[in-house]
Amino acid sequence: MKKSVLLIACCGLIISAASAQVYITRTGVINFFSKTPMEDIKAENNQVYAAIDLSKKTIAFSMLMKSFLFRKELMQEHFNENYVESDRHPKSTFKGTFTGDVDPQKPGVYNVQAQGVLTLHGVEKSVNTPATIEITGDGLTGTARFNLLPQDFDIEIPGIVRDKIAKQIDVQVKIDCKPVK
């Protein structure tokens, strides 16, 4: 009887330890920046859903494209209506994995390599980028920075504004996640 109780208690600890390796947020932040001699364009989306499973080494993100906020309302309107066509393609997602070891019991910054499939404007594209996962006392922070080419996602830039939008868009990701309980 004592062995059965001990076995059940150990199983419970293992299950709770495994679930503690899953971290989520609904308030992740993704910024993008386009710099040209004619104009700078910056937008931020702070409603990014993200999940990281340290035991499986998986990462997933999802965001509504209309949640990107711009400094100028007209830029936001053009972005949603003419470029990413948010009504036709309302979400962007990333599903992937990371390499490198991250110890959830040991606070610190871990350099990892994230790779997966980014879906944007209805187009799937492989992404492979350096990233960091920082274990903190109450969760983790994930960061990454990479460049995207609009034409890789079938986003057409009209000739009249082509000089105002960079050929490569700088994307920055920062997610502060808490463990799933």
C-alpha cells in the first residue's frame, strides 16, 4: 500500500514538472520596421498569442494582422487593405521548434536557433533564425530578430510607393510567458 501511494505521488510530481515546461502569453509583442530615405514605417502588435514547450522544444505564435498599430492611421489602412489584405488573410502564424538546451530550473539567457514555418498573407515560408530564451523567476522571455521580404509572401508593393517601403522588413519578437499551471 505504501509503495502504491509513493508511486502515485511520484507520477503526480513528474506530470506537474512536465506541464511546468509549457509557457504561454496572450500579450507577446511583434514589431516591424521599414527604413528608407523617403520614409520610416514602424508598426507594433502587442496581442500576440504564443506558446513554448521546453520539453518538446516547440514554439507557436498566432496574431491578428489588424492588431498592428501604426504611427499614421493612413499607413495602417494601406497595410490592412492593400498589402497584407487582412480581411482575406486575418492571421499570421508561426509553428516550429528550437535547438539548444534550456534548463527551466536554472535562470539565465540561453541562445537557441528557432526554425519553422511562418504563414503570412496565405503563404507559408520556412524561417530559421537565432533567438534567445531567458528563464526568469516567474517565467521566460523569448526574443528573436529577422528580416522578411514582402515578395516572398506575395505581398505586392505598387510602383508609386515602392521607394517608401524597404525591400527587407526588420521584424522583432519579444514574448514574456508564464508557466501553464
